[in-house]
Amino acid sequence: MSLRKLHTPQAFQRPEGFTWDTAPEALSEWTERPLAAEADDPNTISIYGVIGEDIWSGEGFTAKRMAGALRSIGKNAVTVNINSPGGDMFEGMAIYNLLREHKAAVTVKVIGIAASAASIIAMAGDTVQMGTGSVMMIHNGWGMVVGNRHDFTDATDVFETFDSSMAAVYAERTGLTPKAVMAMMDGPARSSDGTYMTAAEAIEKRFADSTFEPSAATAQASSPFPADILARRRTNVALAKAGMGRKERYETLSVIAGLHGAGADESASELTASMLELARAMRS
């Protein structure tokens, strides 16, 4: 990196049986934001989905994808556009390291939301810019572990160490103390929501440097997107809030999409309403 001294996080090993997921509140915030437009600039990398490989949805931005993009860009300056609810914290840290080690300047532009693992990636920017109405969110590591008590004990140790490392990344950039950052990651009453920051708040706390005016390409990101995509996103959020895991959510959505495509006459809004009703029933 040419402009900033960034924290070098320690390496971590995934706990046995660990499965990542996106925090429901961050997923909800991202869901209601329009689809972002791809940039034409070959030195721009767009992160517009969840962080990590997601075989269930066919989406996801991985460290492997970032490494390939940076190889193509070479030693040139790079711009990274982010509109992501986060996802796999291990992949997020790996992507942060790749950008931290890039030999030219890195500019990060938060177009919609940079939450969870995506906010860690944003910290790798020499310059971090927030778009109009954009949001940044930080919280503790989020995921699920399946196994015996020893697996859970090991996972607790890893999560605590990982949270400390994330706090060190935020603290190094902002100048806040690790204790203050950890309090922000805990959020109100130690909830899972963490802390959401508007562009002005992120700049005030030095998580970001400035705002930016959208270009013609990013301005397209404010245009509406198809109702069927919105319906799928909202249903995914409702099922996540009801406690359904990522794999089960996508399997359920795939079945419903197949039934809908096979001749069902429900509109996207009616489909969403029926699934929301199902999610409410699951929570009760």
C-alpha cells in the first residue's frame, strides 16, 4: 500500500463444522437497495453480492475472484465498488489482505452498504468514499458451528480472537481504541445488530474519508430492479429472520421459483406475501 499503514491480521483456521451466513439485519438493509450497475473501467472491481462462495445461490465474491481481478489490473491503481451485506468473515479478511498488499493506490467506494465482512474489505482502501445514502455496518463475527462441545469451545476461542483482530483493523484505520471499537461491534445491549453508520457518521469516526458524487454508471444503481428479484430477496430475509439457515433458504426459494415458473399465476408481490406469512408462522 502506498498511502496508509494498515493492520496486518493474524491467520485463522476455520472451526470444524463452521458455516457462514449473513446477519439478517444486514441482509435486510441490502435487500431494499437497488441493483448496482457494473463499471466500464477495467481497473474497477465490483463487489455487489455476499462475501464468500455461495453454492446455494450461485452468487458470492471470493478471495480467489479478487486475486484474479488484481492480477489483471497489475500494478495500476484500483477502485473497488462495494454494495454488500457481508458474509464469510474468513473470505472477507482474505480479500482485505489482498487489497492491503496491492502495490498501487486502492480507492474504495461504498455505493450502497458495506456491512460485516464487506466493511472489513473497505478498510483496505487508501481512500474510502461513501456515496449518497450509503451505510457502513460493523459487528462481531457471525456464523454457525455444528459439532460436539469441544468443537463449540474451539469455535468460541476462534471467534473471540477473530473479533479482536477485526477490531484491530478498524482501530488502526480510525484511531479509535480497540475497546471503543469492540463496543461498536457489540452494538446496543450486545445485540447481533452491531453499529450502523451513515456516510456522515462513518466519516466523523474515520471509517471513511469523504463522500463522492455518483458517476453515470453508479447513478444507474438507483434505478428500480425487477419485482421477481425483489420478491426473492425479501423472502430470503424473512426466512433468515425466522431462523432458517442459508442452505435451507435457497432450497426453499428454488422450489417456490420452480413452482411459480411452472405455471402458477401468483404475481411476485403475492408470492412475497405468502412467503412472509410462512415466515411469521415459523417465528410464532
